[in-house]
Amino acid sequence: MKAKSRYIVILGILFGYIILQFMWWEILLVKQTGKIINEEQKLVELTSTNNDKLLADIEALHARKKMQTIMIVGEGTVFLLLLLFGIYKVKQAIDKEAFLNKQQNNFLLSITHELKTPIAATKLQLQTLQKQKLNQETQNELISAALRETERLNLLIDNVLLASSLDNGQLIFKPEKCNMAVEIEAIVNRYYKRELEIKSLQLQLESNVEVLIDRHAFPSVVTNLIGNAIKYSPNEKNITLNLKQNGGLVLLSVSDNGYGISDADKPNVFKRFFRAGNEETRSSKGTGLGLFIVKYILDGHQAKIKVKDNTPQGSIFEIEFHAA
């Protein structure tokens, strides 16, 4: 039996016993009160000589019996409700703890896979360079592939460190006026040059769009949104990063032709460790930190983000900044 099931069984038995004992003592108390009132009534009947006074005393005793019974049942009901509420809160706490443990275990499994994959790929490429005599073109291809895997590993470590900084409240944003088109081009050319070359990623950037952003934190927004789109798109990827200004607002969107996000999952995609999707998307590994980090950074920039359905399929993550 799993630990959670054991806790539920033990708590169920314990609280069930308490409730049954409480109800039993409540019944006994009501009965005991009834016996006392009945004995008092007999005593009044034996000692009273005035018939009118006798009827009044008996009526008063019955009223007191009724009042005490109502009091006992009422207090008992309140106690029972409080006890049931306590049981519910305890179960809620256990469920939450179990859910967090499951999320953390999934995160550890995912992060292990995510770390091993680029390390293994880079190791293989370097071993190939070391052991075989290759022409210059092939060597350059292997070096470029190794560098891409290194950048991927670097992004993953940055995400983990950034998430840790968010937990500790150590991340302080220092926005400065920047040309967002220039910033985005620099980020994409560093991390997604290959995707640009094969045209699986396309940029549609309006020039001279100025926004107040933190240059150290903003790249995580771009890389996580593009990385997410790549991860959850089919083999023939069609990802578009669009930047335009509309009056006092700057709209930045990343659209893909991937598996999409269900309406039920949309409210949760920005939560820590949450991973949306069906079995198709579950085949793609991930840490569940990317969109959480994106949302946190954008909140720090007073920017809004929302997820929409793309046509005919896929998702669009749209960010709304205030123009500088």
C-alpha cells in the first residue's frame, strides 16, 4: 500500500472513531438529561399540593428539557461540523503535499534526462572529432552541433538557477530603454541560428520598437517561448516570432503549428512544474519551469501574457508591453 493510501486509511479510522464516540456520548448526555428532568418531575408531583402550580412546574421542566436537548444537539452539531472541516483540511493538505512530491519527482526525472541528452550528444561529437580524420566541412558541422548542444545545456542550467533565484526573492529587475527588435535578433541568432537557416523559425520584427526591459532577464522570455514552440511542434515546424507596435502598446507573439493547449490546461500553463498536453506531447521531455519563469519575468515588467489557439492548429503566446 502506498504511503498516501496508508495515511488516508489511518486518518479515516481515527476520525471515524472520534465521530462515533462523540455521537455516542451526545446520545448518552441527552438521555441522562431526560432522566434528570423526569426525576425532577416526579419529585414535583410528589411534593406539590397546588394543581395549577404543579402544571406550571411540569411545563417549565419540559421546556428546560427541550432547551437543554437543543443546546446539546446544537453544540454537538457545531463541533461535528468543525471536526469534519478539520478532516477536510487535513486531507487537502495531504493531497497538496502528495501533488507537490509528484511534481518534484517528475521534475527530477525530467531534469536528469534534459541534462544527460546534450552532454551525451556533445560527448559523441567530440569523440568523433578525436578518433576520426574528417574533412574540414564535416569538422565544422560537428563543432557547430556541439556548440548548439552546449547552448541548450546552458539554457537549461540558466532556467534552473533562475527558478531558484525566484524562490529566494533574489531576482531584482533593472529595466532600461532598449530597441526590442535588436535585442530579439541578437538572442535568436545566438541560440536559434540553425532554426533560422532552415526557416523553421521566422522573424517578423517591426524596427525601432522601444521598450523598458531588463537585458539580463528578457532573453529567458524569448528562449523559453521559442524552445517551448520547438519542443511541442511536429517535425515540420513553422514557428513565427512577431513584433509590432500598436499605439502605446508593444505586442510580441510566438506562434507555432504544434499540438496546441486545451482550454482546461490554459489557466495552469504558467504554474511551476506544470506540463500540459496529451500522450503525444508527453513524449517530449521538459522541466515545467519555462513558462513559469516567463510569467514571473513579465510580471516584473508589468507586461501581460496570454495563450491563444493558432489556426489551423497550434498555440500563440502573446505578450503586451507598454512602449517606452
